[in-house]
Amino acid sequence: MVSFKAVIAGILTDIAGSIIAGVLVSIALVIYLVSNGADENNMEAMIMENMVRPPWSIISFAMAALVSLMAGYVTAKVAKVQVYYAAGIVALLTAAYGFYAGLGMYSHVMNAGVSVFSAAIVMLGAWLWRKRNPA
């Protein structure tokens, strides 16, 4: 039987990590925009415009990948057995949520690609834990 506790820990790690990473990237972007003389009245539009362009999109993507890696690692660490099964459930659920959340922002192909990549990174996190802690 898969560890329900491990799946919950992995999902919560992904959710909390994504929120924290998003806030940190947004704060850094606001600081950047203000230091370059951005108009405060258009700040929200400027944030949305800049988040989808490099370097901010690359930074966001990298941070999301690190969060997914950490989610897979935490899932495996809590599960200890059947780590790939538990991590697979976390990967499926977080990828499905990520796809749903990105429906209005990206094309379906890009959204699907990012979701598959995210799921693979979760599994990589579980593999890293298993490699460090052989059965």
C-alpha cells in the first residue's frame, strides 16, 4: 500500500514551494522594475508582461523545477518503500494541477510539455533519494 502520508507531504511541498518561489520571483521582479523607473500605476501589467519573457521566465522555470525535485525527494524520504509509486502519484497530481492552472496562459502543447517535464522532475527527486538510500 502506498504511503498516503508521503503523497500528502510531496503535494504540500510542491504547493508551498511553488508559492514561496513565486513570491520571491515576483518580489525580485518588482524591485527590478521599480529600480528601472517603472510606473506604479501599470505595475501589475508590467509584472505579467515580464514574467513570460527571459530572464524572468527562465528563473521561474528553474525555481519550479527545483521545487518539483524537492517534492519528489520529500515524497520518497517519507515513503521509504514504494518510493516510485508514491512519487508517481505526486507527479501525476501536480502535473494535472499545473496543466489546469496554465490553461489560460500558455498553448496546450507548451502546457502539456511543461506538465510532463514537471512530472519527470518529481520522479528524478525520488530517484535521487533512492540512490542515496538504497533499499
